[in-house]
Amino acid sequence: MRILSAKQHHALDEATMRQEDISNLDLMERAATAWSARFQRHYPDKRRRITVLVGPGNNGGDGLVAARLLRFEAYTVNVIWAAIGKSSPDNDANLRRAKDVGVPLRQLHEGDDFPVIPAGSLLIDALFGTGLSRPVTGYWAELIGHVNELDVERVALDLPSGMSADQPATGSVVRAHRTLSLGYPKLALFAPANSPFLGHWELVPFAQAHGYVATLPDDKIMLTEPDIARLLKVRGGSDHKGTFGHALLIAGAYEKMGAAVIAARAVLRSGAGLVTTHLPRIGYQIMQLAFPEAMCRVDEHQHYFTGAADLERYDVVGIGPGIGQEDATREGLFRTIAACRKPMVVDADALNLLARHPEHLSRLPERSILTPHPKEFERLFGQTENDFQRWELQRARAQELAITIILKTGHTAVATPDGRMHFNTTGNPGMGTAGTGDALTGVLTGLLAQGYTPEAAAKLGVYLHGLAGDLAAQAIGQESMIAEDLILQLGAAFRRLHAVRKR
């Protein structure tokens, strides 16, 4: 699904009105009707008091429609209308409609005492819309601060007030517990810095000129389950372990053999036919006992990796989990990169070694994948001021190096060499535990071994990895999750995607 900018959302609204010969007021009614229906699903208890905080623009107009519709459904609802400059004609029209059906309304002017809102009630935020072009300051910023301190549940209509659709927020922002965002996704939804303000967010679709969206650039995409399911390969009756590829996994060092075991398990759980692990000598018995399905090669060194030969036998090389950063390991990594002609998945310590010697980045084989988290990304490619700049740098380096770069965050971003950015929608905070990054390395390595393109492996890999994490969280709760729980749910994640694919 395409991620649209504020300007593109406005253009889509215009296209919808032209195509269907409706007014902006009609479109506002349509969008707010869908929003109100979703709100009622989440908040069916009509005994809770609802306050709708609206501004003078179209977002405030949506809020007024929502207030009127909720009153029709017997909710106890009132409106606080913020007099911030001149109101739009559609806002005025919906203000009259709300008054006509008896919605209690109070006007709030700059300098007035802040409203008293009962503890435990619901507050719908429709103060400022996505077209906000400057930070909220002064009295209205203080109002947002007051709202954030209230003992109420805050629900944002489209985006929390003060947040821009496609730029970093620099002023006061409403801290929502839930965000119900209208129509197509906005880039702001995926920014880690915005997470504390969005709460749990979800999209609320409504009838729009979807054909028009297909004419817009597809350089920013939200990964959805149907799209990911279509990437899956279908296995044939005569396929065998050789069909599904042979991966080489270079991992582990003294005190870090767990990373190698986790990654190796994930390689085979993601569907690869064979995995050979290249380990320091100390890791041989550990791997044979912990994961007998893996074949083992041993390094010349007892405790850490110093180099791997005979790489042409394998379809893909995964490297990095737990290998450490010894001088000999660094030299072995660079020799491996120079000798390898197959795609590589590069993670963890291998990324940190590359960050110290970035000249070797350009020597990575074609079709390789890097998997940094934000700190590793910063070491590799430099500092940025915000999430939006970091995404642009990620995109630029993926194009320049002709590789795929996966930036691991709450909504992991995948940059591909064609200039596209893909944002993941699976995963949860329970995955913030030791070993889950190693599991992702294994999943990606296993998918590349099966012949998936790097772009398909990256998109499918991050989605599967997050979905398995979600299934694990459902089974045992986020607090108790470990990486092994995620790996054990990969089969269920595959089954779910195959079921979607067959629909």
C-alpha cells in the first residue's frame, strides 16, 4: 500500500470529489462516518463521557461530524471548539449541524482558562490536521500540554495534533493513546520518534479514488499481508533439500555461541534445505548438541572467526552474529567479502567492523543485505537529525551501493537499490530481547538460499519475523518472550501467509 504525503492526500481528495461529483462537505461526512464506526468498535461503552476537541480546519470539521454521529448513537458527547483564526466554510457548516442536533458546545479563545474534563473520560483530538505547516506554540501549545496531563484516554482523529504527515514534529504534540488514521498511511506513522504520541495506531479506510493512487509514485510503501503473501514460493512435489538451497552461516565466538545456534535454527525454520555453520573450534560440540540439523565447519582459531574458504559451494553467506571484533576477525571478514560472489547477509559485529573500515562496503557482493539497528546505522553511514533524514540517507546508500539495507526499528524500514522504501507493520516490543536480531539474520539467509530476490527476501523476511513475534506474544505474552519462542512460531507465520495467498 502506497504511503502518501500531505500534498498527495489533498490531491486524492480532489480526485475523489471530481470522480464522484461530490463536495468536500460530502467527503468529510464519508470519512468521519468511517472513523466514527471504527471508534465505536473500540469504545462500545456508551456510559463514558466523550469530549471532542476541534479546531477551525477540516480536521476539526471531521471531529464535528464524529461528535454528531456519536450523539445519534446515544453517546454522551460534547465539543470544545478552539477559535484559532478563521474557520473553513465546511467547518462552519458542520458546526451548525452539530448544534442543530443538540451537541453541547463551548468555544475556547486564546487566553481562556483551560477546560476541565472529567477523569476517566474519552477525549477525541481533532484540533489540528495533517496540513500543519509550523510548530504549535503559545497558548495552543500550552493547551496541548494541559490535555496531555489530563487523566483521560486520548484518541487522535487521523494524526495527533501538532504532528506533520511527512516531516518531523518540532513543537507540542498531543500524546494519544490510540490513533485512528484516515485513508492511506502517512510517513509519520512509521517514525520511531513519533511512537510515544501515536499510541496504538491503525488505518481507517473509506471510499476514495483508489485508481488515482495507482498513478502516484510508489517509492514509499507499507507492507501488507496480502502483498507479502503473494511473494511466497510454492513448493512442488519433486522438490528436495537441494532445491531449497544451501546456506553458509559464519557466526559465534567464545561466550557468544548462542547467537550462532539461534541464527542457524532460523535459517532452516525459514525453509532453507541445508545450513553449514562456520564456527570457532570451541563451538563445534555446542552446535552439534544444540542443533544437530546443522552441518559444521570449524575455523583455524579456537575462540573466534579468522576466515572462510570454499565459498562457491553455497548459495548465500550469512555473517556477523556473535563473531566479535578481534583484529583477526576483522581481517577474515574483509577477505571473505573480497572472495565471495554470492549474496551476503551482514549483521551485528560484521556491521561494526565495516563501520570502522567503510571502504569495504563497496566490495560487498551484488544482492547483499545489511541489517543495522539505528546505532549500527549511524556508525556505518553517519548521524542524521531525525527519522526522516535517516530514511533518506538509507535510501541513498542502498542506491549507491546497489544493496538492500534493512533498518531495524519498531516499524522496520527496507531500502532497495531501486530507490523504494518499504515499511513493516508486524512485530511488538516483546521482540526487544537478546537473539531476535540473530533470528532475523537466519530468516533472511534462509530465504536468499531458496532463490528469493534480495528485495523479496527482505520484505518477506522482516514481515515473517515480526509476525512470528506477534504470534509468540499472543501465546506467552511480551514480557516472557525469548528468541527461541519467535523461531518456533515461524511455521505458524508461514501457514498464515499461505492461507492468505490462497484466498
